[in-house]
Amino acid sequence: MVERPDKSPAEGKSPTNVHRLSSARLAAVQAIYQMEMTGAAADGVVAEFLLHRGGAELGEGENAVEADKALFADIVHGVSAQQDELDRLIGSTLVEGWPLARIEKVMAAALRAGAYELLRRADVPARVVVSEYVDVAHAFFEGKEVGMVNGVLDRLARLLREAEMADTAMPDPSQK
């Protein structure tokens, strides 16, 4: 499992920028869930979120942070365009006999968004992607569900970004 890292330089140094990126990921998961439940197209859902909600916001009142609109739109459109490929990748990490279709829809949305970033957003370190979507999972779940998001995305990170994740690989006991 990936330990929670500090945010990377690729995520931006400003705490406000980091919060805007986190808020975009949370909003993207909500939008992907909405698309799954309603059959709505990505363009319409993105437009609705940006028009009516300004993306998601973290915090309340004066502490609210507006989502990074570009990241939000990229994740939602990317997941929509590549959902079959993302679902195959996620499915390859799941326990046999437990297809993605059996996973709770919000969790599936978080996994798809995280898988998209691992696959297509090389500008964001893999450990940051995993950590961010574990945080998103905490917004909706407690316990085992959060651990499952962490485990699946960690496996995907090691599969898709093997070189980047190599420094945290478990040692092979047969290689003594």
C-alpha cells in the first residue's frame, strides 16, 4: 500500500492550489457517478457542475475552495472516453469472482478517476494520485472501502508506472 505523501511540486506549491486540485478530484468523482446513474454525457455533466456548482468546494463558508476546472473537466471527459479500458485495468486488479459491476457506484467512480490519472496524467506522481483518491474515498466511506480504493490504485500504480513505483516495491525474499 502507498503511504500518504506530501503533495508534489507537480501538484503546485500553494496550499490553495493543492486544495483546488483535490476539490476537482472530488467533483470529478461526483460527476462520474452522476453519469453512471443517469446515462448523461460528459459534456452535459461538466457544464452543469461548472455552471451550477462551480465544481465541488472543499470546506464551508469563507474556507471554501473552488475546484480546478481544467483538471475536473479533463478527468470527467477522460473517464468517459476511456471507460472500457479503465474498467479492464481495474478489473485486472480485483479478486477473481468480484467484477467491477459488483462494486458500489461511488467507489467505482473513484477507481475510474484514479485509474485515468495513473494512465494518462504522468505529470501527477503516482503516489499523489493514490493518496488523493484515498482522501476522496474518505469523503464517502469508512473502513474497508477506503482500503480497497488504496489497494486497487496501488496495484494499478505499480502496473502502469512500474519504474516510478520501483523504489517502494516489496523486496523479493527469493533474491537473497
